[in-house]
Amino acid sequence: MKKFTKLTSLLLVLVFALGVTAGCSKQSTTGIDKPLKIGVTAGPHAEVMDIVKKIAEKDGLKVEVIEFNDYIQPNVALFQGDIDINSFQHQPYLDNVIKDRNYDLVSVAKTVIFPMGIYSKKVNDLSAVQPGAVIAIPNDPTNGGRALLLLEKVGLIKLKPNAGIRAAVTDITENPKNLKIRELEAAQIPRSLEDVDVAAINTNYAITAGLIPTKDAIVLEDLNSPYANLIVVKEANKNNPAVKKLIKAYQSDEVKKFIEEHFKGSVSAAW
């Protein structure tokens, strides 16, 4: 009798252990049994993701939106496993991060396009920019290059022919007005607008600072660009069912309508 009782207890322990293991395996594989943590930058990305969250939750996907105030931490948090997804960056920026940090991150869907704009509190026309004027651009390589290409497009500078999207200040070949290029953290540039003559500002930070890109920008980047923003995950999760549910919610007609109506042309759906 004692042997039977011990055997029964052992079997029950084994069954319980296997059940717990199976349950944990299911959760980690699907990501649906726990809130999906999504990192975004504060402002427009967060606003859009709040709408996505509501749609995803109707489809049974629990979502937790986590806001960051710079372009660096969302990728660090994703790589370290503190979040499951991030949504804030374009492909050239992601490519640069992967190259520099060897992160196993991959884009799985397009989200929105934020055209970069040139702004000023001191001039209304770029032809009025004075010699020696200070121009602020983002200090990260891809957005800095993006700003320099825009400055070249409007005729303020010229770059080496092969500079491309990775253009740097050292690639400037002609600077007829001897403009002083000041490289600042992208999030800080709107707050520095009073201290410089001209600034190239990413639209998500422009909107957060109360600027209306379609009204306040002297020049806006063409929407037909390689800078569509992305949904990014770790390589191992690119086929995760929860990620696919989130993409479905993001690329829905309801979200597209919200983007069109809420941002009034300053932001466009990229899918």
C-alpha cells in the first residue's frame, strides 16, 4: 500500500511538472498569454500605438505600450529582452544599429513615414539664410545623413556624389555661405530652435514640440523615401503569432484612417 501511494504521488508530481512546462512553453512561443511589451518613442508613435493596442485587444492580444524619449534605448531594451517589439525607427537607422552593435534585430512590417522638415524661427525662406548661419541636424549617422541630403536638395550645401544616406559633415564639398553645422541629439533639436538659425527636425519630435509640419516647416521631405518606419523584433520572434496579430492590427483600415485624420498630412501610412 505504501509503495502504491508513493508511486501515485510520484506520477502526480511528474504530471504536474510536465503540465507547468508545457504551459510555460506555450506562453513563450506564442507570446499571447502575457502582455506583448511594445517600445515606442513618445509622441506620434505612441499615439498611433494606443489605437493599435485597442484593435489588437479586440483580437485577443494583450498589449503594453512603453514610451522612450530617445532613439537609443528602444533597441537596447529589445535586444536585452525587456520589451518584445519596438516601433520607432526606419530601415537605414536599424541597419546602422545592427552594424555597430551586432544586435539580432529584424524588421517585420512597415508602419508610417514621418517626413523630415527644415524649420526656423528667424527666416521664412531659405534664400534669406545669412552667411555663417548655424544649422542644427541630428547627431546619429542615418538621420544626420538624411538632414544633409535635404540641405543639399534645397541648395544650401553640396555633398560628395557617392555620399548617399550615410552622408556625414565631412562629405560636404561646397558650403558657399560657410554655414556652421551643429550636430545635436534629435530629440533636443526642437528645444534648440531659438538658439540656431535653421534646424532639420524629425517629424515625430516636431509634433511633440507643438510644431505643425505641414504649416511650420519651410521645406518637407518627399514622402517617397527609404525612411518608412518599421515594426522590429528579435530574429527569433519574426514568425511569432503574437507579432503577426500586432501587424494585422497596425496595418488595419482603422489605424490608417486615424493617421490621415489625426495628423492631417504630416504623417502617412507606409503600408
